[in-house]
Amino acid sequence: MQLRDGATNAEDAGLGSVSAFRASNKWLVWRGESASTLHAARWPALKPVRDIASDDDGEAFALAGDALYFVDRNRLRVMTLPDGAPSDIETEHVPNGNGPSIAATADGALAIVSLVSVNIDLMIAEHATAAAKR
């Protein structure tokens, strides 16, 4: 669904269920619910749609102008829309966090979130420890 400026009723954009999307002045890139493939189309026409192979099913993709950055086969990749071929970006850490984990600027600067370690503190409520002693 989309709601245009000044409109009071939403329109069906024909994208189905969307789990994540990115937009620029010219492009809309989205991932369908429970899908790994990315879809890209010119905005606002939304046709033709280009399918982009990606084995990531989260939000690890960014759009800056015509450049789409995404994760595929544990590699950070970039391609120029509409018909560029994906190429690898050398990076020490591939994005692997939850939620949006890549940000890009129009001049190609990247910010990457990568979870390199996890520390978890276990907190047990007082009544739980009392029940365990019984």
C-alpha cells in the first residue's frame, strides 16, 4: 500500500507483502515477506521489476542513487541499477546484524554493522531462585 502526498486513501502498489524496502529518488528496492530475492523497479512506475539474487533474508541492503549494496553468499556486493552486474566489495566484516546493517551515501561511503561477539548476562528473578531451592 502507498499513500501519496495530499491523498486520503491508500493505493495498492502491487508489491504483495514486503518485509523490508529502501527507496531513492529514482528506485524502490524491496524484499518480499519470507523471501531472500530482492526486487528493484523505477519509482513511481514500479515496472519493469528486476529480481536480484540474494541469500540474505533480512535487511542487509542499502540504496544510494542508482547503487544497490547487498549481501549474497556471505559477501558484500554492489550493483548499478537498472542493469549493472553485481561485483564484490572488499571488506573485513560482512554485515550480519539484525535490522538495517548497511548505510550508503551517494559518493559511495559505507557504514557497516557487523556483530563480532555476543555477551549475555543471565539475570534470574528472586522468586525463581527460591523455587529452584525447593
